[in-house]
Amino acid sequence: MEDFINIGRRVPKKDGEEKVTGRAVYIHDLSIPGMLYGKILYSPHAHARILRIDTSRAERLPGVRAVLTGYNIPSIKFGFYKDNVPLKAGKVRSCRDEVAAVAATDPEIAEEALDLIRVDYEALPAVFDPEEAMREGAPLIHEEHVGGKEKKPTNVLNLPWKLVCGDVEEGKRNSAHIAENRFKVTWVNHCCMGTSGCLAHFDHQNNLTIYSITQIPSLAQKDYTEALSAMGLQGKRVRVIKTTIGGGFGSKLDTYAFEYIAILLAHKTRRPVKIVFSRDEEFFATSPRQPAIIDISQGCTKDGRLTFRDVRMILDNGAYTSWGATTPSVMMMPISSLYKVPHVRYVAKCVYTNNTYSQAMRGYGNPQATFAIESQIDILSEMAGIDPLDFRLRNANTPGEVTPQNFKIQTCGLRECIDAVAQKLDWRQNRGRRDGRGIGMASLIHVGGGARVYKSDGCGTIIKVDDFGMVNVITGATDMGQGVDTVIAQIVAEELGVRTEDVSVIHTDTDVCPWDVGAHASRTTFVAGNSARGAARKVKELILEVAARSMGERPEDLDIRDRTVFCRNDPEKKSPLGKVLRSAHYTTAGRMMMADYFYDPSNENLDREFKGNLSVTYTYGTHGIEVEVDRETGEVKILRYIAAHDVGKAINPMLLEGQVYGGAVMGIGYALTERLILHQGKVMNPNFLDYKVLTARDVPRIEALVIETNDPAGPFGAKGIGEPGLVPTAPAIANAIYDAVGVRITELPITPEKILKALKEKELSEHRPAPVGLPEDRAARGSHHG
Amino acid sequence: MGKLTITFELNGEALSVEIESHLTLLGLLRDRLELKGTKEGCGMGECGACTVLVDGKAVNSCIFPAAEVDGKSVTTIEGLSGQDGDLHPLQRAFIEHGAVQCGFCSPGMILSAKALLDENPRPTEEEIRKAIAGNLCRCTGYLQIIEAIKAASEKL
Amino acid sequence: MKRFDYLKPRNLSEVFSILKEKPEKALIVAGGTDVMVMIHQKRISPEVLVSLRGIEGLDRIEEREGLSIGPLVTHRAIEKSERIRREYSALTDAVDVLGSIQIRNVATVAGNICTAAPSADTAPPLLALGAQVKLKSATSERTVPLENFFTGPGKTVRQPGEVLTEIALPKPLPHTGSAYWKHQRRQALDLPIIGVAVLLSLDRSRVECFDLFRQPSPISTLLHGLEKEEVVCKEVRIGLGVAAPTPMRAMKAEALLRGKKLSDELMDEVAEMAAQEAQPRDSIRGEAWYRKEMIRVLVKRMAMRSIERALDPGATAFPLRPWRH
């Protein structure tokens, strides 16, 4: 056991004091002299032609400095599929389409101005169901969009999501049992407590500074630079400065229309322009989690070994394309690599509709796919007559395995996680009672060592040490509350031989900070941590060279620990670090104690067949849940929640628990209460009253079990943990409900109504054959192959 | 429309301000008095981010008419630390127990906790949950917040 | 937010003269939590808010024959009243789960019923407790039973020139218990999917089978025990929220039970009748079929809670699920 000073310590988050005293500055708190306030007018129609926009009355309102529409701005195409523009012209395709924008001297005037803008529309037939949108004759969302071999107009996007490993037909032939089910998951919102916003301003030479809450400062810088080019401002500089971020969870992973609008308004008015979303805008105008219709089939041999997994998905892409359309690339991960499955096939279609469009949200497709996979594992194991615990252990991934998608599993604590959860829940005793109480479990795999989704998965760090042993770490990484500022400080402190409080982490300014691909895929501890450690190693070498001279030793005989440089063979020969550093500086031919390091993990891009080792290592986990179901009302109460994760190494157990608890609670909301309700394309519950985020009275106690497999690739053995806490929650709850009352709900959220309806149908079917007219439900029906 | 003058105590200091009659307490604090510690999470009393104490009671300042603080005492997050910058035990406990992640809900959360502890110095877990039920948090899952409040109650 | 004047008259005659000047554009506010939200959402745009909070004496809870609740009494004040918890328990049940502490510190019961949402949490308990409302104008005063107070979603019989000055609750009969259940998706900050309040008065203060109430007995077992001892229901009132365009009393269901001996079969009929009388609708907050089903289930459960409280007035705290089935 290594004797760490900083690693493994429950170090409080470094910016905690600013936050608890109200001094932290969020985008809402920021203002610059001369600043204007921007507000956006949205379309009331889900699908309509814009006949005419009259902004004259708005422009005349005292205090209004600019009014923009899709007809008086340059063409800026953005988004993953480049099908989106900041202000729409020609037609609107959803109820969140931005039609006009105003900048005024105060927010009330800006809002009044919106009321004075008159837009004439001609409503068009709309489509809100992706399966309908796929059919011939469905209204076309983007008329010019063509696809398929014949290049015909279509709502189906030209995306290559298809994964084939082995031969699924052979897998079916080898199966003694096959389960086939449909699962549905819907939109949920990030509900960051701090709403979205930005503040843009240009200097006299048209260089842009934008205060932002982005999770991807380097990539956002690129997006803004492209926008400036489109505005005729080639070669101008862009500086992205992050304020304190009031929550991310993936919502800040894309560049939004409102950011481009702020930039355009700032340019038009020659003044700083701030746009901040109201809460209802945050609900209807930001991009939620990707919904999916999942048709899945899995099979196993007589003794419960998985034979194949065949998955087809239809994804409601909404009116424009953002990261939601790329979630299949991540869904492939659990489909191919959660448990050992020899034959895998996966096809996903993304379809335009007149609904809202989705982007990244914690888990990025993994929670959706895992809900289907892990619910069906229980269905399949019941068909095979095997306890789901044994079924999972029988098929569990193992260290050193190469999965069908060519993921190279390094450390893997899945077995340990499953065992730990089973033991805590007293699985053998408590399962199968069907008396209203039940237990269920579900596992997860997620990338734990970066994820090469772009050509680069890198992060740069610069470290400088001053004359007194105080360390500044300048990183490209982003802290949105998860604790990167602290974890990186701990890693650097341990490597350099100082204490965490001696290290400060700077991550807020692209003019200063090196490049990083972004805070996604739970990569920050691993990638930014390794990057910081690499820079720390280089600085340490410099320090030891200097120390060697001043102490009269060889550098390789020296080490640093707890702010002291000492001789390995003779620890009494030592010198305080500060003294050594000052001797480096205050001398002829002085040296700066600075180093930089760019770490790009040795993972691979997925190839054309979507195979490749996406991450250097993978995080595993299992959640086990005990529930109580009220048979008369359908209400579910969570009695116990055990969350076990193989995290490699817990650099900061307290912050890690924060990620697990926060993720699990978000997962419980996803499973039981949260749903963005869209009706005819309009969000019906854009507020906290009707969108049910859990309160302090709703959350169960959660036990976070930490399994440390000490992955050699991670900084001090650590893997990522930001997203895993949310991935297996919904299927674990669904499985527990099935154990409690014998009904399986295949559509999220699992509301009391759904449970009660299922209980009543079950009662009916147990007393007589199913009457005609029961809704088509493919749950728990499967074929039995002798 | 109309203006009126309110005289009240803010974080221990007497204050007299002329305001527009429709101003909310949140607007008074953030926009007029430039105290940005109190946050707006929803503007409708549904999330608690704007919680401040009026005569020791937790209220949602976003729907509290500023006119109604006349003659009363108001405590915001800025008023919690001591004169010499010492953190209140609740603030310290929040930091030490991992109860702060993005921090947006923290000012409101801490003030709800203060109102609880001022009235009930040894609350049960159930009472703590009830006291902060009106403060939404999306980052922490509440468990470390509950621990922090318990720990602070033992120190006070 | 839209602009308005904010006036704080020092007595009721000042209130009446302001209302006389601008009857259309002036709104009375107590805590203002509903009004401020509606202004924020641009659903209303009053020119003047007339606050009652400057008027002495309106925030009292007075014990006379029964209870008198002033228009400035907050939900929090009700929450803290031990006497209300023991004797008018359904009302305490309602305020215990209403909104959040921040809301309860400011919002008033009078405001809750004057806003008259079909989901108003205090309405079903007040109906079950037999509340009457006093309305005062510059020239007259009248008393309206609460079941006649609501006329539609957000609408009451209160005229623009009238102020609600008192909510009066009659003294309950001896051996009375009452209970309210807010069926909601979360434990705070929520509106009810359905709200059920029951008040039940028995013909006696003790039963031999009381031990059954202390065990996880099914409701049918409890009712069989009471039936054997021929326990009679002397009075019953059932208040329902979100079951109709206004909070309502299930009068037909009450009539089935009033004066009769308790039994499992009768209680099933009563619950079924209450579900029939209700006309809940489909909304994003709940489906009609589920609401009806919950009325059936919850009327029975709240009746049992009321009976338990009648037999044991100290039993005001309950586990979340009363009895196992």
C-alpha cells in the first residue's frame, strides 16, 4: 500500500468557500459597462412557413438598439449535421425555433420589444412521431434533405450507425431461449440550477471575447471562429472566458443558437450583449436527453450463456441535429461490451420530426441502451430459470478480455461490484418474495480512460512553481462543479511532493489555458489528470536538477515529499523545497520552474465498422436496489440503494461519492418521475412544478461502494466516474419492481399509473385469457427453443 | 408607476431605499443593491435558489414584494460570515462534507438550513429533509448536504 | 415582471375605498405567492396590489366555539399549532405537505382558497371540517359555507369589493377524527394528482379491537372488528380536490355512511360512490381513470385514519403507508 499524502484524501472542493459565501461569479452575475440585454422570440408553431416579419415597431421602442431576424444576418450553419442556423428564415420547424432577437438597454424593454414584433406564419402539416416521419408521404422537415441509395427526399438522416460483430443468425441458432422486447425512453432535461447564458463583446478590431459556461472551451472557440468567418471577420481572435458554471451534465457540450445570436447582436450594436435564459427557456430551448424506441432481442444457451444481442433503434432527431444523433456511437458500447456476447448487431436510424432536438446528457446514450439491455437480461434469465445474479456472474466481463467491438478491457471489477451489491442486499434471502417488496440489480460499462470521439482525445497542461513552492496548474480541462480543480491539484501535489493546498488550478481562459477536447465521456480525471501528472513529472525533474547542484547530490538519488527535498539513501540530508527553488532563481543563469505536457491517451478512433479501442480503460459498476410497491396506488418507494463502482482508484473519495449520489438521484428521476412532456411539439411542462426533479424529501439513502482495481494507465490508478452513477439506475429499479409485484414496465418514466395499469392487466390475465382490445404489449413474451 | 421608500435592516445594517413599487425582494438585492449572492433559479418560487431570511424565516425572494420588507430584518448569504470574515459553521460544514458542487443552490440551501437550526438546534434527519425540501439541487443528490447540516448542528 | 402600485392600507375601510376607486384593476393580496407567480407568467396584470399585511389583528387564530382563522394566517402558523394538529388534523395534514417552508412562511390559507385552484390543498380539509367563510364589503357582511364558495376553476362567489375576513370551523362532535392525503409524485413542491380529506365522528371513544390498529392489519380486518362492536358513524364529510372543476364534497357518498354502522362492505360502497360523484379530467398532471381509482383507494384509507384519530387523539403522526394489504 502506497503511503500517499494527497491521493485518497477527502479534500474539500477548492472553490467551496467562494460558493458558500455567495462570492462566486456566475454568468447571471456578470456585467460590463455599456452592456445590453438580449432576448429571443420563438416560433409558436411546430411547422410553418414564415410569410413576413415586421420588426419596425420593436425597433422604434426607446431602449432597443438592434433587432435581428433570419433575413438580416449572415449565413452561419452550425450543429453536427450543419442543418441549423441561429435565426430562422423561410420556415420554422419546431416550437423552439428562434425567429428574431432583440438587444436593449434593460431586460424588460427587450421583452416588451419581442411583443412588438409581428410575424405572419402559414401553418404546415407537422409530424411528431419518428415512426410516422419515416413513412412515405410524411411532411418533410428539411425539404432539401435527401438520403438513401436513390437520394430521395427523406426525414431519415444519412448517418452510418450500424455495428455487426460475428453473426447474429448463428447466435440465434445456438440459443435455447430468446427474448424479444420493445423499450421506450423519452426526453428529460438537465435542469442545471444555473440557467444558460453568455456575454459577448468585440474590441475595436473586432476580436471577440465571450464569457461562457461551455464545457468545451477549445472546441467552442473553434465554433465561434467559424462564425466570425461567416460574418466576414476572418483571422480575428476569439477568447473564451468561463465564469463559474451552474451545472453542466452535458448541456454545455454544444454551441447553441443563443450564443451565435449574442455574438451577432454584439457585433451589430458595437456593445457587449448578455443573454441569459429564463427557466422556461431553459426547459424548452435547450436540448434534452436523446429519446429512443428500442427493439432488442437477446438469447442464451440452456446454462445461461449469452449467445447474441440484436438491437434496432429509432431516434427522434427533432427538427435540427445536435449530439443526440451521435448517441448511437456510445450506445454501441454497452450493446457490444456489457457482459460477454459473441454475436452483436445494432442499427440505429435518426429521424427528423417537428419536436425538440437532443444533445449530450450524462451518459450520452448509455443509460438509454442499458435500460433495454439490463431489463431484458432479467427477462431472459427468468426464461432460462436462472437467478439473474448468477446469470450476470456467468457472463461478466473479465480483465484482459477483448470485446466484439475490439475494446481492450484492462482492469475490470465487474464481478466484484456484482458480488458486493448482492451481499449488501442479502440477495439469496430477499429475492423472489413477490410480496410488494423486491430487489433488482443492473450493471454498467462506460469509458473510463478518455474516449477518442474526435481525432484528438488530448489535454494540455502548463505548470509553474514559484519561489516558495506554490504551484499553478494551468489546464485545458473544465470544472463545472464536479471537482476537477481539486482532483488535479491532488494529483500534482502528490507527484511534486507538496500539499494540495499549495496547488491552484486555473482553467478559465483560452488565452491562457492550453488545448483540451472537452469535459465529456467522464474523461477529465483520467486525461487531464495524466496530463497534469506528466507536466508535474517534468517540473520535478527540473527541481531535482537544481536541488542536486545545491545539495551536492545526484538528481536520481533525490526525491521530494511534503515540501522537502531529501536524499533517498539518507533522508536526514534534506532541504526545504522553497529554499531549493529560490536558489534556482536568484543566481546567475537562473531557471524558471515551468513545464508543459500534452497527454493524448493511446486509445483509438472507431474505424469504419465502428470497431476499435475507444478508451484506454473502462469503468464498471453495478447498482442494486430494494423497492416497495404499493399495489393499490402503484407508487414505488426505494428502501435501499447500493451503488458499487470499479473506479480504479478514488483520488478524492468525498468528491467521488458526490458524483455517485448525484448521478444516482438523477437516475432515479429518469426512472420514476422525470419527463419533458411534448404535445404537438410544444413543451407542456417548462417549469419545476410540472417537471418533477426530486427534492430532499424524495431521495433514499445511497451506499456508494468503491472498488479499486488500480488501473496502471490512470493517474495513480484512477478511472472516470462522472457519468456511471446514472447509467444502470433505471433497469435496476425496473428489475426490482418486477421482483416486488411481477410486472415489467418497458417505458420510462415508470409512473404509478403505468404500474397500476400493468397490475390490473396482470390480474385480468391470471383469471381468464386476455380479452380482445388490450393494448399490444410485447413485454415478457419470448419463444422457447427446445 | 409608483415609488415608495422602505426602511429595513439588511445583514445587520439599517438601510433606507426608494424603490419602484413592483420590485421583488430578489430584484432589490441583486439589481438595486448589487448583492449577487442570492440567485434566481426560476423566478416563480419553485426551486428555492433565491431563499433569504426575513425576520428569521426562509422565503422565496423572487416572489416576495420588496415593499413588504419595510420594518423587517433581512439576512442574505453575504450576511452569514462574521465581521472578520469567519465562516458560519454551516458554511464550513458544507465545504467540509462535499455539499457544494456547482454551488448555484448553495446560498439558498444554507439559509434554509440556518432558519432550521435557529429554530431547532438538534433536528432529526427527517426534519432536515423537510426544511430543505424547497431547495432543489441537481448536483449532489442532497445526501452530503444533509450530512453537512447535521454536522453543523452538532457544532452550534 | 409587469409594473404595479403596491399599497398597504392600515385598516379595512381604507381597503374598501381603494377597491371602490379601481374595482377592475386592483387585487387584494395577503402573502402574494399565487399573485406574484401569475404576474410573472403574464396571466394577470393588475395596476394595484392592495396588501392586507399592514392591518392589525388579521393574523390571529382564535379559539371560540370552534376555530376562527384570520385572512393573514400563514400555512406555517397552522403547521405549528398543536391544537389544530389534534382537533382539526386534516388541515395540518394539508399544510404539512404544501409547497415548501419558504412558501408556507408567506402564503396564507385564505389566499389559497381565494385563488380557488381545483388543486388547492387546504380546500378539501376545510370542506371536510365544515368550514364557513366570512366576506365583508364596505356596506355588508355575509357568511358562505365553503361548499358554496367555489364556482369554477379560479372562481369564487367573492365580489371584487369584498374581503375574506375569516374562515370559521365549527367545533367538531366528540370522538371525531379527520385526515387529508395529498396524492403526489414528489414529497414537496408538488401539486396533488388527487386530494382526499375525510372527517368521521364515531358514537364512542373506545373500542376493544383497537389493538388491531397498532399492527399491520388490512383495512378489511379493522372494519370487521368495528362491525362486530357495532360502531356507528354519527357524522362524515368527504372533501375532494382535483376531482372536479372546483374542490367538492362527495355528498352522496357521505349520505351512504352517515348514521350507519361501519362495515367493510359499506366502506367499499362509500368509496365507490365518492369515485362516481367525482368528475376528474385528463391533464398533464394525471389521468382521469387513475384519479377515480385513487379516490376509491384513498377515501377508504383516510376514513380509517380518521377513525384511528377519533379513537386515539394523540395519533397524529403516521407512517407513510398506513396498513399493509
